[in-house]
Amino acid sequence: MRVAVVVFPGTNCERDVVRALRLLGADPELVWHRETDLSGFDGVVLPGGFAHGDALRTGAIAALSPIMEPVRKMAEAGRPVLGICNGFQILCESGLLPGALIPNRDLAFICRYVEVEVVDDTTVLTAAAEPGQVLRIPLNSYEGNWVDPSRTGRVVVRYRDDPNGSQDRAAAVANAAGNVVGIMPHPERATDSLLGSEDGLVLLEGFVCSLQPVRA
């Protein structure tokens, strides 16, 4: 089960994602954002960080990277596509998820553990979780406030206390098919008791379980 973990200039969570996916039995590989071919990969993760230094809008420049065309093709083919934090922002900026991420309600950077509740277990991120399951996962963002005037996004994980003002308390959002998901908290940073929580493994296990080997 090969997973492409895309690296943009400014990405800083790619190796955390690689470690977490390996723990769950996947075969992750770092892929530079200027690549144009993802054939042979079963899924793709856009990790967190500050792509291109967030010099324009978060994710706006990264959404124009060459890698996003094969990412789009994977999404259209029904392959699992996951964006974490900055990766969530990139998915919204590229139109693969509805809505946008704007500054947090209190205009403050949030860096702490939060509790989230799984409300939909029919997506590639939540397939191993149960509705109503509460998870403790770290949040680390300034522009994590999800807004969706179209109200077409599927909220699949909700904050219990809505720390950033997100519409419908959204912590994770999926497309209609459930194969493209963006999540603002970092499940890859909650994979070991030494880190304060192992709850992130529940979500990433769902992603890994959703992978199906590409057939020639």
C-alpha cells in the first residue's frame, strides 16, 4: 500500500506522517511538489506546515503546484486523498474540498490538544472510528476557521468546544464521495503515549484501511 506524502517548500510535518503510516503497515514515500506523476501510488497525503511560507493565502500558491494535477486525478478516480492542517487548506484552495480556511475567531495561533468527536464513519479518514467516538488530538494553526457559504461540505469530525470558530464546529471535512478529507488537527502527532495521546492512530488507520493496491 504505497502512499505519496507530498512535500512543498515550507512543509514541516511530512516525516511525522511517514512514521505514523509506517506504524500502521503502509509504505509511504516523500514526493516533491514539482512531480507530475503519482501512478503506482494507492493514496496521497498533503501534510501540515507552511507551504511557500503562507506568503499569499494559506495553500493558495501550493494549489498551483504541478503535483496537484495528479492529486486531482487520484481524487476523481476515487483514491484516498488526505490533507492535514496546511494540507486541508491546499485542498480547499484547489477546489477538491468546498469552503475556505480563514483566521481563527480570536485571531490567535492555537497550539494545544483539543477534543474532537467523530460524526461520520463513511470516509477514508474515519473508516476505523465509530460515530460518537471522542479523540484527543493536537491543534496547531492560525488559519483553521473553516467557512463554507455553499454549505456543501460534509463535516465528519467536530470540535467539542470549537476553539477556532469553524462553521458547524468542523474539525474535518469530506467531499461527497468521502475519499477526499481535510482535517485541521494533527492525527500524526497523536500516535504515541509519549506524545500525550495515541488517538490519532484511529483516524490514520481508517486511511490505511481504505487503501487498495493499484492494479495494472
